[in-house]
Amino acid sequence: MPFYQRLGDVPRKRHIQFRENGTLLVEEVMGLEGFTGNESILYHLQSPCRVMKLDGFEKIERKEWVPDQHAHRHFKTADVKPDGDEITGRRLLMWNNDVEISLCRPSGTMDYFFRNGEGDEVVFVHEGSGTLETIFGDVPYKDGDYIVIPRGTTYRFLPEGPQRYLVFETPGLIEIPRRYRNQYGQIMEGAPYYHRDIHPPSELKTIREKGEFPVKVRVRDGYQTYVLDYHPFDVVGWDGYLFPWTFSIHDFEPITGRIHQPPPSHQTFAGQNFVICSFCPRKLDFDPLAVPIPYHHSNLQSEEMIYYVSGNFGSRKGVEVGSITLHPSGLPHGPQPGLAEKSIGVQETHELAVMCDTFNPLKLTRFSKDLDDGKYAYSWYENSLDGAAVDGDATGAGLTSHL
Ligand SMILES: [Fe+2]
């Protein structure tokens, strides 16, 4: 998506004969918005349509939890048991018509290929490393990476070590925010990252293998498995603007100011009626009268979920690595009692967190119900015995500065 890429061999012109040992190769145009959006053109040894068998269709079942009360919530995911693989192990936490947010701790790995035929994906790698093998080539990943996978990309995870992901799936597009790009698409000075921080597929391996290759495709709110008679990674070359890529949260250059910078300064990706933001270690506000943690705010038209990646969140009791806070629309939230005063003079924060703000309400699942601590809503109450009243020195490390 961000810029032109080319791997392997492609012919001199589009849509002309391209042969290998006399055999005509199969050209596939993979494009968005009909034939007017970004596209890539791939050259296969065999037709990608060679379905030898249609397996069953599995409908996606979402088990909704409708809470009795509308309230701020805190979900603890650290102890979620590994289950499934990198696809079947995605356990839905919350969703609406624009985005699905899942936690994934796979216990096994995929013995099939996967393609999302109805949405883009962002996989935030909290723990683990490995290679995302794709039809566009290998995409190495490590902890802290966002793996951006456009719809239509056939892939398979090759993990190294235990894995923990936060997964976003959307029927819309995942884009670099428009205000970061000039009219030609180049990321501008002042944006919190640059093209050098974006890592496209590093190596194209053309696999020449006949056999039976199951490809599970997400379509029509379910999964249809097709068995192909030739390895799907039979591409000898491709070029274009559509491909999977990674961006490390550690390469996000935080924007700080003399006084408080609002959450849009942390924006990393734009989605369909939602944004994904990165909160990274940074210097805090430096005006002598600055209050380094934010004002209370009422997110009147958005829901705000924050996933805590690393850092010391000690001054917000109970929030730990793997915690998710959800501040739904219609309610104010802000620093817990005493924290604004204690933050004065704090110069930096070391926390790392991923935030997703949606414009439309999020539904919850029974899985999230099991992770709900049930008491976060009371954590602003001064007399709360078990809430989050601040009882220690506010250090930069524990500031939860974006709340
Ligand atoms: Fe907030």
C-alpha cells in the first residue's frame, strides 16, 4: 500500500506474454476499488483457481455478552491459555461493523494456508517472532511489529517461540493517515514514521510443488476451505502497491509538546470508522505549569480500548501487561484521584500501549466477560478499597499518561 514494490521477475509491460521454458505464465491482477485503487500484478506458474475440492463452510459464531450495566471496564488477558493456531486461536474480545478485535495465543501452528477475502488485518505482535509466509514473499516479524495484511493475501505463519497477538480485522482498508502523506503519497516530514520504517516482503520463494493444499478463505462471514492441486506460493514475480508489510511500534517517533498533545498525535493507522494509535516512551510536557497527564474527557462519539504492552503501570492499580481498558462512549474518564497532582514535574513515561478508538459502539463477547475485573468502573471513587486510588509516587514509568 505505501509505495511501489517489485520482487522476482516481471515482464517488460503489463498484459503481454511472459513465459518460463516456453510455458505461458498466469497473470493475476489483485486490485482494490475495481480497477482504480491500489493493485499488484502477480505471475503464477499455475492458475490460482485450480480448486480440486471444496471443503465445508464454517459460519463465524460470535457469542455476545450484553452487560447488565454500561460502565468502564478492565479486562485482564495475561493469563489467557494458548489455544488453536494463528487463525483458529483468534478469540474475539469486542467488535462492531467496522472492526473485530481479538486476542490470539496459539498453541499450535497452521497446517493450511489462510486468506482474508473480506477484510484487511493488522496483527500486533506482543510476544514472539517468526515469518509470515505469503504469496508476495516472506515477511519476517518480531515482537513490537504491526503486521499489515491486505485482503486477498494468501499466507501462513511460521512462528518461532510462544506467540501473543492483538488482532484487528476490518471490512474497510487499513491506511497510513492521510495527513501524514503528501498529494503523491510520500510520507511527509513531521509524520511519526517514514518509508524506511515500513518493511515489505523481503524474499520471494517460488515453490514448484503439486499436491493437495488447503486454503481457508474468510468470505461471507465464515470460512470456506478450498483444496488446490498446486502450491499457492507459485509466484515468480510481482509488482505494485498492494502487499503485506510490517511497522514496529518501537519505530514510532512520539510527538511531544510544551503542553499536552491530544491522542491523534499518537495515530498510527486509519481504518473504517476507527483508528489505531501507539503510545510509546517519550518525554512529557515541559511547560513549568504543565500538567503532564491529560484532562478528563468525554469521548462522546467514540469507544476507546487500550491494550497495555509493557512498562510499569503501577500507579493505576490492577492494570498490568496484557490488560485492556475500555472506555465506552457517553461517559467521562480521566486520571484517577490524586494522579494529576502527583504527575506535576514528571518528565518522561516508559509505557507502551496500543489503542483502538472506534466511532461506533463496540459489542462485547462472553470471552471478554470472563476477563472482566468487575471493579474498574469504581476506580475513580475516592473511598474505593479495591479500586485504583493512587497511593504511591507517580513516576514516569507508571503514568498511564494517555488516560
Ligand atoms: Fe481517553
